[in-house]
Amino acid sequence: MPYFINFLRVPKAGKSFEVLEAMKKAHAATGRPGNITVPLSGANLGQSRPGLISLVGGFTTLDDVDALNDTYLSNPEMQKGQMGIDGLCDKTNYIVSEILAGPEFPEGYEATTVSRLVLVAKPTKGQELVEALLDVREKVGGEPKNVISRPITGPIGQFRVTMFGTSLQDIENKRVESLKHLGNIPDLISSNAVRNLGRIVYSSQA
């Protein structure tokens, strides 16, 4: 299965656009496909500033992820650049995820909006939840399809459903359609699902 890395950064007050520009340069330097999103609606009402999310993709295997880490750990200039971004942030995190089902973008499609839904399966219900999410993905259909992924660290049984759209209304239409096919998913998760919405402000097809 392919993999991707999410870089989550919460800028210090007044530093959001400075962090964004630095993230764009850092992403371009990887030479890999992906995107950067800024928050449209924060998931946590108590959080002062939602994070900026950079997705770096194109990793066919975990060996490819290791290769990127090897490059970073042996390149002082790259380290300096990343530490410079960290210094502008209150919080930074990196998450490697495995793609269980990809988006299958049609030719010429340009997404502007991303919905990320995080769910945690009840103990022993992980595989059943994956199968249910894949079933919803097929029933909703369309192009691009929902992306089903799971982080390789964090809570066991955590999964992410990523939905791409050309506008907030497009995302909402897809969400409403998805609700028609939930089946027993509510019985398979251990807590309320958490949803984030982001606007794509940088994209690379490298």
C-alpha cells in the first residue's frame, strides 16, 4: 500500500502566513506530490488557532519514507529550514499514514476543499469498520472517491476518511450522500467522529 506524511503546524499568533510561505518552500523542496491546506472551520472550539496541514505523498513503500528521513537527518540545510518553521509555531506534528483506498482523481480535476473525518474503531472492530468505510466509498461513488487511510502511530483502530471537493457546497453534498449509506458504522466506532475542513492553497503533482 502507498503512504503519505501529514505535517501539522499551529502557527504562533500573527505568524500564519509566514509559516504558510515557509511550508510551501519546504514542500516544493521535497519534489513530491501533495498539497497544503489552511483551516476553513476548526474542529476544536477551544483551540485558539487551527493548524495548517501539509501532505507529502508519493511514497510507494515504507522504505521510501525511510529514504526521506535519511536525507533529512544527513542534510543540515534541510534541518535548519524545518527548525526555522518550528520556531514560528506553537505546535508541530508529523504523521505517516497508509492509504487503504485512493481518490482516483479524474484527468483535469482540481480540488479546492478537503474534508478529513477521523474515526476510532471499538476494540476488535477495526477490520469491520474498514470494510464498512470501503462499502460507503463504493456506494457514494463519483470522482474522486473518498480516500480511506490509517496512521501507522497513535490509537490502534484509528482511521481517516478524506473527501475532496471543488467547493464547500460540493463537500456538503457528498457528506449528505454518504449519510444515506452509513449502515452499522455508528455501532463500530468508540467515540464521536471528528471532522476538519480545509482549503487547498498549494498543490504539487510532482
